[in-house]
Amino acid sequence: MAAVNDTVAVALITSLSTLAAAGMAGTASALTTGKQLRHQAALAREEQAAQQAVALRELRREAYERFLTRADAAYRMLDEGWSAPDDEEAGRREAGFAARRALDEAYVRVRLVGPEAVAEQGAGVVEAIGDEFRRQARARRASAEAEASARAEALRTRVAVSEEFVAEARRALGASG
């Protein structure tokens, strides 16, 4: 009977060691798989963050370009207004209002995509264009000499605020400027 007990003991020990080995292998496999899954999740988060940054940059670029296009259209209206005959005043006022409205709409988008520093510079452009339209209307009511002086001042302001906006937009886009 001792031989049977030895055989059972050996079989029991063999079974237990096989189960223990399987358990350790399973645990090691689970730990390795968990580590791999955590690493893949971290890579996925990094990839998603990079994609979001690229998307935001592109959204900003589009908003800035639209804003500058609308500002340029308003500047063209102003340029035409400085030399237009007085009998075209009503049509120019309507066209000027439409140009400022389009600029305001583009500016709202700039404010949405940010950053705040670019939005502040954009506000300066919007304000300067509005001021120039008002200055132009006042100058047209005044003498030709005052009109020339007002136009020169308006052009200096136009260049300054546009350059400040572009410089801030470049910084926001990460471009050297």
C-alpha cells in the first residue's frame, strides 16, 4: 500500500507543480499583456493629442486667413472711398457696412479659436477699420487738405494694426516671424 501512496503522492505533487507553473505563467502573461495595453493606451492618447493639436492649428490658420481676407476687403473699400466722387456716398456707405459686417463675422471666429493674444490684436484691426470708416466720412465732409491728412493717418494705423495681428497670429501658429 505504501507504493500506492507514493504513486499518489508523486502524482499529486506533479499535478500541483503543473498547476502552480500554469498559474505563474498565466500571471506573468496577464502582467505582460496589461503592461502592453497600458503602453498602447498611452500611445493612443499621445496620437489623439497630436491630432487635436494639428486640427486646432489648421482651424486657427483658416480663421486667421478668413479674417485677413475680410480686413483686406474692408481696406479696399476704404481705398476706393478716399478717392470716390461725392455722388457715390450712399452706395459706398452700404458697401462699407457690408465689409465691416463680414469682418465682424470673421473676427468672431478668431475669438473662438484663439488664443486670446491673437483675438486682442484682431480687435485692434476691427476697431482701426471702423475708425478709418468714420474718419473717412468726416474727412469727406471737410476740405480736401484735411482728407489727405486723414487718409495718411488712417494708412499708418492700418499698417500698424495689421502687422501686430499677423505677428501674433504667427506666434500662435508657431511660425517664426
